[in-house]
Amino acid sequence: MVIKMEFIKEEREDMKIEETFRVKREEDTEEQTKMVFIKEESEDMKIEETFRVKHEDTETQTKMEFFKEESEKTSRLKHEEDTEEQTDLISLKKESQELNENEEEDQFEKPCDFITGKKSFNCSQTVKTQKRPQKTGNVSCFLCQQCGKSFNRFGDLKSHMRIHTGEKPYTCSQCGTSFTLRVTLRRHMRIHAGEKPYTCKLCGKSFTLKESLRRHMRIHTGEKPFTCHQCGICVTLKETLRRHMKIHTGEKPYTCKLCGKSFIRKSGLNNHMKIHSAEKPYTCSECERSFTHKKKLDVHMRIHTGEKPFTCKLCGKNFTRKTSVKNHMRIHTGEKPYTCSQCGKSFTCKQHLDVHLRIHTGEKPFTCQQCGKSFNEQANLNAHMRLHTGESPFTCQQCGKSYNKKGSLKKHMMIHTG
């Protein structure tokens, strides 16, 4: 019985040990399985993370390549725009230089628009709303859209636009004359003040403007920088050359509304109008004879002073007028460039042809205001008027006898000369 009990006890202990071993082995196996599973899961996560990182790297690279392509495209477009803009500016500058050479001031009726760089503005906009202009190199370029002229400052462009709009905001309080620029008004005021700050050091003549003195100096230097390409004549002023060119083109834009006669210069029309109005504001202080033009009075005064500043280089004969010397020279050359279309008679000067043509037309445009008698030339009327006034301006230097006609004095001189 005791042996049996010990056997049972031993068997129970064996079973207990076996059970303990089994439980421990199962726990080890389960833990090992968990570790394997965790390891496998960790490796899967690593692989997945590696794949994700690689994928993100690929996406990043793709995005970088896309941004690079976009950047290159933007840079290329910007370069093309800059190149195109630069080409436009060069073209506008060339047009501006060509337009600057033409001094004719055209009046425009278009809206007053202008551009700075690529930006476009309107004169009605205020200065505060203007954006900064795009720069060409280191200089801001303000461009007039109407004529292409460029300026470095917006204020200069704004003043320039008044040429196109006709705006003259600065008015003289004394005579009412208006100007586009304040500086021009200041110069104008010197006329009323009698101020002439610029004086010629050679002859002492004074001028209100520095530019007038500079032009005057060409009289002393003999400089004639402007040349006609058609006839080769040289003149001191560009404005004189421009008027001279109208002789070649035949342009006579100023026409008398009363008789239809046309003139190259506006001053010529103004002087001509005095014939119709009978206005003769310039009177000789010696003989009280009146003239329509001051220049004619100056020439007339040489009769009283005996001044004959123009001399023929071939025969030494002196004349009161430069045109008289020019016409006289044709006597030596035999030139008679003016021919009558009706009878073929030729003359040395145009004035003689004009007088001759009145024989064919019967025109006698010069009428005596006292007796109504008419004449075909001014000289005949002048001689006739001396009958009414009793004037005898032509005096013999040998005997003192006076005559009312120059021809009568010449006939008288034959008595002394034989």
C-alpha cells in the first residue's frame, strides 16, 4: 500500500513536471511566434517605408523637373518680352530723332495719351496715380505716344503734351498773350520791361533772348550752317531755309482773301494787306512820304542821306539796294531771264516784266487820291504826287536846280557835261 502510494505520488509529480514543461514550452513557442510575427511586421513596415520614401523622392524629383521646366519657360518668355520691348523702344527713339529734325509744329486733335515704358496713361489722370516707369538701362523713359519723343522726367512729358493739346496755361497779364511754358512767359515779360540782358561784344546790340544773340553772331562770323540741297544756297537760320524750300516746291500757303494773291510767308501776306487798307504807318521825317513797310522807309532814307552801300565790282557803280546791284549785274552778263509770254520781250528783273505786262492787260492799279488819275507802276504815281506837293527831291550838284523826276535831272546834267 505504501509502495502504491509512492508510485502514485511520483506519477503525479512527473505529470506536474511534464505539465509545467508543456506550459512553459507552449509559452515559449507563443512568445517566439509573437517575436517572429513582430519581426516580420517590422520588416514589412520597413519595406513599405522604403518604398514610400522612394516614391516621395520620385514625386519630388518629378516636381523639381516640372518647376525647372516652368522656370526655364518663364525665363525664356520674359527674355522674349524684354527683347521685344527693347526693340520697340529703339524704334520709337529713331522715330523721335526723325521727327525732331522737322520743325513744323503740327496741331493734333487726338486724345492726349502717352506711355512710359510699356504702361499707357491719359492726360486726364493725375500725377499721383502714375506708376513708376520701366527703366531702359539706368534712365527712366517717358514716351509721347503721338510723336514718339522721349523724356527723362514725367514733368517734361507733361509740358510737351501741351504742343499736341494746344493748351497754353501761362498768360501775360499785360498783353494777354498765352504760352505753353512758364519760362517762355518769363522771357516774354522782358519785352514789356525793356530788359535785354544779352549784348553783342562786337557791335553792342542787345537782345532779350540768348538764342537771338547766338543767331546774331553769325552776321559777324559769316557762318551759314544751313544749305539748300537743290540750289546750294546757304542761310544763317533753319527757319529761313525752310521758307526758302517753298520756292522750289512752289508752296504759297498764305492767300489774300480780297485779291487771291498768294505768299510764301505770313508776313508777306500781312504786308500785302496794307495795300488794300491803304495803311502806311511809316512816314519819312524829311519829306513826309509814307510807306507800308519799315524796310521801304529805311531804303527811302538813303535818298536823303546819299548813302549807297552796294557797289558793282565790275564798274564801281553804287546803289541804295542790294537787289539793284543784282539786277545791274545782268547788264554786264547780258542775262534777261524774265520774258513776256505775249510779245516775247525779255527783262533783267521780274519787276520790269510785271510793269510791262500791265501794258497788255491795261491794268493801272496805282491811283492818285487827290485827282483820281491812275498809273501802271508805283514810281509813276510817286512822280505824279510831286506835282500836288511841289516836291523836287532831285537836285543838280553843280547849279542847285531841283526836279521832281530823276529822268528830268539826267536830261539837265547833259547841259553841264555837254
